[in-house]
Amino acid sequence: MPTTITIDEKACWGCRTCELACKQEMRSAVGVRLIVVGEDGPRIENGKPVFTYRVHMCRHCDDPTCADVCPEDAISKRADGIVVLDDTLCSGCRACIAACPYDAIDFDANRDVAQKCNLCHHRVDQGLVPACADNICLAHCIGFKSSPDSLT
């Protein structure tokens, strides 16, 4: 069983505590966002107004296209399924950003490197859950299941 992150967007009410938890945990640069809660709506469906929040973050794909296009092999998939980006290897070409189907890779212009959610693998390796899923989500719409391989 691979490590998985699930998001129930129908339950999300847009509080953005996941964004704040991520920012605090990862200490990403100003302007760099590894998780983004976007607004979709309002729109009319079946005669009723609908407003949905969309959570944009790395979904740790089974076959990550971002890793396939990286010329520096800076993106890899761990045995537990977590897709990590080693920014010390990143050349700043942005090919991974263009390849990501979830629009989940950001760019740190100050360091000239790509940045993405690494699913707080430093926490997962200690038996913890990612910061965004650590009971911080008020709507409890972000779920996390750890693989037995994650504690390697």
C-alpha cells in the first residue's frame, strides 16, 4: 500500500489553514506556495448557486510526469510513493512546472529552483502525518495514509 493523501473538495470551506500549516512547517520563501486553496465559483448548477474550493498540491502520482521531464533527476519517487524534489539538484529549467497536471509545482525566483510538496516526508519518516493533514484542516477534508515502507 503506497502512502496517499486524499482531499475531499466538497467538504472544504476554504479556511486555508492547510496553506498556513504548510508555510510554517516548510518555511518556504515569500511567494512560494506548496499548497494553494483556490476558489471555483460561484456558478449555477441545477438552478442553484455552487461554490467550491479546489486544493492544488502535489498528488504524488503513480507515474509522475514531473520526474520524467526533469533533466537533472532532481525529482524522484520514494519506495512509499512520496514524490520528492531535491532542490539542490534543480537547474531551474521549469520543465517540471509545465509537466505537472495538478499545477502543483511553484518556482522560487530568489533561489532559481522549483519547489513542490514533499508530503512532509521528514514528518512521515518519524511516524507523523504531513502538516496540512495533522488535524489542522478544520473541515477534516485532507486525509493521509502512511505506507509501511515510509519508516525507512
